[in-house]
Amino acid sequence: MSVDLERRHDLPVNIDITFPVVPCAVLSIDALDISGTSENDASHAKGMDLHKIRLDPQGKRIGKVEYLTPQSQHVVEDGLGGAMMNVNVPQAMKHLVEMEDEAEHHEGCRLTGTMLVKRVAGRIHISVHQQMVFQLLPQLLGGHHVPKILNMSHHVHSLSFGPHYPGRINPLDGFHRMVTGDFKSFKYFIKVVPTEYYGRLGGVTETQQYSVSEYSQVITNDGNMAAAVDFMYDVSPIVVTVNDSPPSILHFVVRMCAVIGGVFAVTRMTDRWVHWLVGLVSGS
């Protein structure tokens, strides 16, 4: 274990989570961090290689093709050092129709894939699209309405950072929270620990472990708070080394010599005690 002095690459976040009552069209994913990054799955995000699988009310997959979120938003520089959002109105309307249709059929969604985030403190915000462009441009709604979903029940099949290595334990794997009473928002506070794994074949894998604590908050139906699942992560300055490589031949020989020497020492000591006892008995 030592201080991490390396300037490491971006942090891969591997996600596999099922939301049984949130349709794929309604489910939104945002990546935010303290460096100013702000991306979501409807704005041509570069680091999101995520896939949405539509599920029926029984949890079975609908169709063979994944759901593709319409890219209705595009953030561009305004030339003054700031940024502005361009809205693709046809894509926004297409998205709205899909949201209404999937919500009417009580669909769920399985979210899988990998996100690349910066190695700074940040947040992965999984919520619903009711806080998006439709509230900024209410004239788009017409006879439509944005589905309001507050039940963020979820099952975390897997959540990890970086590549896998033998023996790694991900605390959130298999974790689930089902909302049966008051609606809740969930927050997971994650401390990511850089890890270097030295394998049996001599290779080195740069990856991460993590610890986690959970917090949930009851939300009301008055529209002041949106239901969400937040993964708040921060990267530890300490790197952990896991060495699974076998010992060298020289190390093996030294250990064998130590074992053989110990056997000889114990045998000689035992022989002396036996000889002394035999002499004592014979003398008496």
C-alpha cells in the first residue's frame, strides 16, 4: 500500500442494474463531476457505452433490439466561454411519445454497459426524464404529458470500477432495494481505491476496489423532488497492491532449506531427550 503518484487514465464504471417499474424511455442517466463535466444519455455523451433493455411487467425482455434514447439535446459552446443547449424538436417529440407508450404498458428497464468518467469526485445520477427539455419548453407538450414515476426500485446485478481480477469483491453486487411504502431516493457513497493486481503469469492489471455506504430519503408527491438513484464516488489517494504471483525458484529453495533445517534440528533435539531419558532409566 502506497500513495498513488501515477497520472492514471479515465475511470471505467461497469454497470448492470434493473429498474422493474421505470421504462427505458423514461430512465435518464447523468454523469457529473467537480471538474465541470455534465453529460446525459440524451445529449450525445461520449463516455457512455450503455445499453437499455426493455422489460415487461414480469421482468422478461421485450424484443431482441435494445432501446436507443433519442438524442434530443446537444450542448455547444456559445463563443463567450460558456455553453448553450440546442434542442432537436423532432427527436424530443419522438422521445415524449415513447415515454408515454412505455409508461402506459408498465414496462421496466435493464441498464448495462460501461461509462468512462474522470478520476475526480463525481456522481452518476440515474433518474427520470421528467426534469428535462419538456419542462423548459412546455409548448412542446400539446396533448401529451410527461410520465411521473417516483418508484425507483432497483436490483444491482453488478457494479464495479475497472477490469476484474480473481478474488475481487464488489459490495453492491446482488444488492436490491424494492420500494413498498413511501417513495424514496437512494444515495450510495462510494470510496474507490486504485489497485494493482500482479497475476500468476506475471502480468499487471490496473483496476479498482471500492467500499460503500447507503442512504435513502423519503420523497413526497408534491413535485419538489424527483426520485433518483445516485452513486457518489471519490477516488482514494492510496493505491493497494495485490500480489498473486508465485514465488521465485530461489525463494522456493530458501524456504525448503529452512524446512529441512528445522526438521533436522527437531530430530536432533528429540534424539538427545530420548537418550537422556534412557540413561536416566538405566541408571536407576
